[in-house]
Amino acid sequence: MNVFLADGPSVGSQMFGSGLIGVREGLETGIVVMVLIAFLIKSGRRDALRWVWAGVAIAVAMTLGAFLIIHLGTSTISNLTAELIAGLASMVAVVIVTTMILWMSKASVHISSDLKSGLTDALVRGGPAVMGLAFLAVGREGFETALLMVGYAESVSGGLWPLAGLVLGVLVAIVLTVLIYRGAITLNFHKFFFWTGLFLILVAAGILSYGVRALQTYGWLPGIGSTAFDFSDHYDQSSWYGTLLAGIFNFRPDPTVLQLIAWAVYLVVVLALFVRANRRPAPKGLPAADTAAGADPASKAPATSDAGI
């Protein structure tokens, strides 16, 4: 079986969705690495850079390994068992990704200082401690990405096109990170993470819906025969909009009642928490309307401003 052959959503829509995930998660990871490298260079500790890169390499290998083991492992077992594993992986992915999105909304303003403080302590303890810090910092983002991609890939196809899109997205993120580091471009990180966070929430809602249906198919959840609505006769799933919506947001024209309830409740609750966490108080002397429009200078690059990047 050719793992690059995909049924259902088109290759383009699968790669587009996973590519956006790759850009978001890759840039988030790139910012972390940027802060560590800039701090070491400014501190005159270039000798410790090899330990940072070693930690990053191990974290990347762990991310790829986790994705491939879980994703490809489902192709060697029965369809029903694969549904169970995919459903459980989707649920775990939604929980972890949602937690990380909400955490990033609050932690972005002080993540740079936290990393620098941890790296200062690690430098005292030696190279392996620096490698461990880099591994944990990047590995946390990587593990989140791996679980998100497992849920996303399982929901759109059984092939590796979502992984290909992820790799392309990460490559774009690497280029953006280098350009930002060299001062060639500037990026409003608060706006970037806000809008991409909204996108990930919509993706996660689709993964949750897919996971619910998978567990219903296996029999762990009831209601597989209770369809909320069905307009399949008037909805062309093979059209450009059908493949796009299915490939990115896992939309289907015949969801079960439980799927629809889970999807709606998730969006209402998580979007409310996300928007609340991303509110930025207006600085003294600056109207709140200006802050909402992105006029808060501190929101420009909270993760790298202290690093001088």
C-alpha cells in the first residue's frame, strides 16, 4: 500500500492545513531557540551553543518518532482497533493542544525571561544541563505538534501528505525565524499567535469531532446512528470547498448529535477562554481602542524583545 495515496480530502487541502500548523508551531519553537542562542552569544558563551543544538536535535527526533510510531502503527492493526487508537489519540491531542494554546496566551509576555533564567542556572551546572533545558523547551512544543498532527492526520486520511505539509510549514517557519533573528523582517507576535491560535482551535474542534465519531464507531460512545442533520445530497464533498473544509476542519455534512454537541461546546468554551487570555490592558495614557488595534509596543515581540532580536 502506498502511504502517500489518500482518500477523501484532497492532497492540497491536507497539506495546506498541516502546513499552517507547521508554520505556527515551527515559529513558536524557533522563538524559543532564538532566545537561547541570542542569550548565549550576548553572554560570551558560544561554547555552549553545541549543547543547545544537541538538545534541539534530540527533541526534533522525538517529535518525528512519536508521530510516525502512533500514526503508522494504526495501519498494522484492524480497522476497528485503529478507530479506537485514532479516537483516543485525537482526544489526547485536543486536550494537550488546547492547554498549550491557552498557556501560550498567558506565558508569551514572560517566556523570554523564564528561558534566560533557566539557561543561566543550566550554564552553571554544565553542558548536559544546557542540552536538557533546550530539549525540554523544544520538546514540549514538539510533543504538542506530534499529538496535534496525529489527530489531524488520522482525521483527514491514512497517508503521509499531512506530514509532508507539516515539514514544508516548518521549513517556512525556519526561514522566518532566521530573517527575524537577522532583523530582515519584523513580526507582531501577539497578533500572529492570536490569529493562528484561533485557527488551531478550529482545527482542534474538528479533531475532537472526529475523535468522538471514532469512539462511537468502536462502541465506547453511544449515538452512532443518531444523525444531527444530513445534507449530503446537496453538498459535494469532492468539490474544492468540500475537500478544503474536510481537509482542514474535518467538516462533514452528516455529523452525529454527539459530534455536533462536542464541537459546539468546545468552540464556545475554548474561544471564550482564549479571547479572555489574550486581552491586553491598555498602558497608561493609551486608549484601550489603540491597544486592541495592536498599538501596544510590548505586544510586538514579547518572546524576543529582551534578547535584542
